[in-house]
Amino acid sequence: MKTSHRLATSLAAAAAVAAAVVAPATGEASYSSTSQAQAASVESAMSSAAGTRTLTKRRLSIRTSGMVTVGDELLVTGRTSLRRALVRLQVNQSGRWRRIDRTRTSAHGTFRTSEVVTREGEHRFRVVVSPRRGHDATASFRVSAVPRATGPTGWPTEEPTALPTATPVATWTPVPTTTPTPTAPPVPVPTSGAGNAADWSYITGGTEAIAWNSCSVITWGYSPAGEYAGARDDWARAFDLVAQRSGLSFEYAGTDGAIDVSWSDAAAQPRLAGSVVGFGGPSYRYIDPDANDGVSMLITGGRVVLDRESPLSPGHATTGGAAWGQVMVHELMHAVGLGHAAGREQIMYPSTGALFLGAGDHTGLYNVGSSRGCLSSSQYADPAPGAEGGGEVLVHDRLGDLS
Ligand SMILES: [Zn+2]
């Protein structure tokens, strides 16, 4: 990937709105609110009407509007005071509000939703947060329209006003299960790093969360054929790093494990032709997000194949260009559910370059790790249509600038 033009062309944040709903003392709903709006000063086409808000019974609704171009990705990030509240992104068409995406706030009250624009021109959007009755709610959000062609994920490179960075939770509440209650692993504290803390994505490309069950040990198997001397130790170090930053637990299990790691070449594996250094990703099945802290895809396996013909150095480089160690960390992050980042500072940038985990990498690992608590696919009391099944996502990665 070349440097994107996103900074220059992004329709930067047009609105940052804070509104408060005060729960009534009696059963009658009466709300008071405060709000403040900031219209962007840039030539972002978002209109100055951004930030108007309406409050109605049992929901918090914040509106904005702006000019968008077909193909843009409309990205809404925000934070509320509510855990796992329903959040709907709606667009007004001919006077009617039509839902274009829905999600739930995380255990920390953050949310993110997005939609690719299919209709040119002025759009009116609103975000509706539905608190449970009697709960106070505050919310803030920001809308960005990101030209889709400029990056692999469409995430803005700028720091959002309401940064959806996960914050550590002090305590963990287990989801009731019928099996013996597992012990939740400690939740890592996201640490700082280079770049934008919001620069991360799920490998499935949307806003639906995907993760391993952090309450089980994840085994990894290693096939040494084609390896360089010491490669397994480099892999072990990659697993240690990802474990430390995500809270997931890994265990080397010989040649067979839930995550399958191997070496190949373009002759045996055509996917590795050209500058591809490797590919990796998870296989998953759908689970009930309402019973699993908003996670709708449970990872049940992972696969990483590295191209033994790629001209990378052994080890985890700390100076100069990236080495195999960085590629291993990158591929492993795919296998735990993360997709690419937009900035070169991140290990999850689509080609080699970064030597250390960046701020977005840390946030991503936090969000697919033990912060999610225990996940289970056995909690479907009443499976919804389409709730079964799953799939596999594999992402190919290329050699970047090695100097
Ligand atoms: Zn990748």
C-alpha cells in the first residue's frame, strides 16, 4: 500500500455531539437534555446542521447530515454510558428513517457502525441508542465519510473526537453457562503505541465482533517442513506477544492444534505467488451476540501459511526492516480475528514495515481478547435464522519496503 490520501480527502468529523437523558424519578418519562455541537471547519461537505439532536422516550437520538459520494464508507464511532445497548444507524429517505446498520455497545459502552454509501448527495443520518428503561444515558459520536478507494479498510487516520478505544474493565462478570464456570483470564491493559488507537479492524470487515473464547486454552500446531533454523522459537515468541496483549492463552501442541502453522512455497501453494509472504485467518461459527458480549462470530480454528521463499531475515527485528517475526505476529493477529489497519505504524498494515505493535494493534488485540469474557456457542436457546454455520477468512500479505 502506498501512502493514502485519506488525510487530505477525508470528510473529517463533522459532528461531535453529547447529549444526556435524565431518567425520570417516576414512571412517567420526562427527559431533559444538554447538547453541544461542533461543526467541522474544514471544507468537509457535512452541513452545519450537524449535531441537532432529538430525544424521545426510551431512546437517545442524535442527528447529523452531510454530502457523501457513492462508494464512500460512512463510519460512525462513539461512546455511550451504556453497556450492550442497541445502537442503530439510520438514514432519512423521503422523510422516513431507514435502518442501515445496527450494533450493540461493547462492555465499555463503545460502538462502531458503518455503511458503504450507495446514493449520491446530501444525506441525513441519525444514531439511535436505546437505553433500558430507567437508565441514565449519555452518548457522543462522530461521523466520517471515508473515500473507499484510498485504503484497505476505510478507517480514518485521524483521531476521532469520541475515540472508541476500549478501556480496561475493573471486574469481569461471567456469562452464565451450563458447563463448569471457567476462570476468566486477566484482561490486559491497552498500552500506548505509534499511530491511531482507532486504527484497527475485524478481519470479517464489518462491525460485528469476532473472537476466540478467551476462557479456553488455544492450542497451536506447527509443521516444521520448509522452516528456517529457529523458526519455531520465533513463532513461540509471536504467540507470547499476542497472548500478553490480548489476554488469550496459547499452548504449543506438537503438529496439530487449533491454530495450524506451516511453511510452503508458490509451487505447492499458488496463493503464495509473487510478493505474497503468507496468508492467515480464522475459521468461525456464528454465535448469539446477546449472550456473548456482542461477539457474533466465535473463532474455532486458525490457519497460517508462510512463504519459505520470501527474502526475510529470521527473528523479531528491533531495528531496520521487518523480519519473519513481524510477519508471524501479523498473521497470528489475523488468526485471532483482526483485519488490516490503514497506517504504516501498525503491524496490521497490509505489507511489512512496522517493527512493533502500534496503538491500533493494541486496541484490536484488546477487543478480540479476554476483555470479551467467556464465549460459548451453546447458549442458543432459540437459534435465529442464519444463526448456524460459519466460514473461514484468509488474508494474503505482501512484502513491503524492507529498507
Ligand atoms: Zn495481513
